[in-house]
Amino acid sequence: ATRQIEQLYGRLLPPGGRLLDLMASWKSHLPAALAPAHVAGLGMNATELDANPVLGERVVHDLNLDPRLPFPDASFDGAVCTVSVEYLVRPFEVFEEVARVLRPGARFVVSFSNRWFPPKVVNVWQGCHEFERMGIVLEYFLRSGRYARLETFSLRGLPRPEDDKYAGQVALSDPVYAVWGERR
């Protein structure tokens, strides 16, 4: 699943751009071939952000307490949110803020799977089928009115790679879902 997300980001994000990794952690899932000029990581855990070698800027910030992004308008060529959208309690405000910090035409790519931390996930996420979650994320984009060319992606049923730590325990790789749009 991680490799599939990296490939997806490699197809959708501009090489050499300034990128925002929203709700970042110890890994940004950005392929090395993108060779971004700058990656800003915004997350809640300073230790995890410090462990991420891709980040050129690390911002500790809880979007559930304050959905405002501490970046200037139109300062990024692309943004990603990897396996974290399900924890946002104010997603509409966050999606509007992401649009504000993206340059016109820049993509915001949100990817997720079927795993999450039950005590932290928002209730609507738990009560939905996996495919309905793409619709929830689409609604976050649509409600803002700031994105065009919305698309979805799903990939399921791939065999788990032999070098995966769960190989031998689980036959199939985790599914990958993604929703993205371009800032108007």
C-alpha cells in the first residue's frame, strides 16, 4: 500500500515543487524522483516530524484545535494528507485552508486505507463502508467550493509483498483509496 501511495503521488504532484505534507509523521510517502524543492510537514508529534528526513520545515500544530494553517497564501505547488483525514473534526475548515495555501491549479491529494485508530477516528468514518469514505472526502472538497477536477482512486486485492512485516499473516496488501482536486 505504501508503494502504491508513493506511485500515485509521483503521478499527481509536480517534480521540483514546494509541497505541504499535512498531518505529517515520520514518513512522507513522496517518491525520491519528485525531488521537491521544499517539503513542509505539519503534524502533532515533534519527535515523528524530526524523524522524517524529507521535511525541510517542521511545524507542530493540531488542526483539530485550530484549523488555520500557518503558511502564506498560494505558497505550495501541491499538498498531501496520508492516512490521516479520518481524524479531522473540522475537515471543511481544513480543506478551505489547504486551498488558501495552494497556488491555483495545485493538487491536494488525500489518501487513506481501511486502518485507523478507533479511539481517535471521527464517528462518521467508522459507520461507513470503505467505498463510502471516498464520498465523504469528496464532500470535504466540494463543500469548500475551491477545488476543480475532482477524482477518486481505489486499489484493492494486491498480494502482500514478501518483504512486508505482515507477509505470511495476511495474504493481501492494504487497500488504497485517494481523492484529489485542483485548487481553482
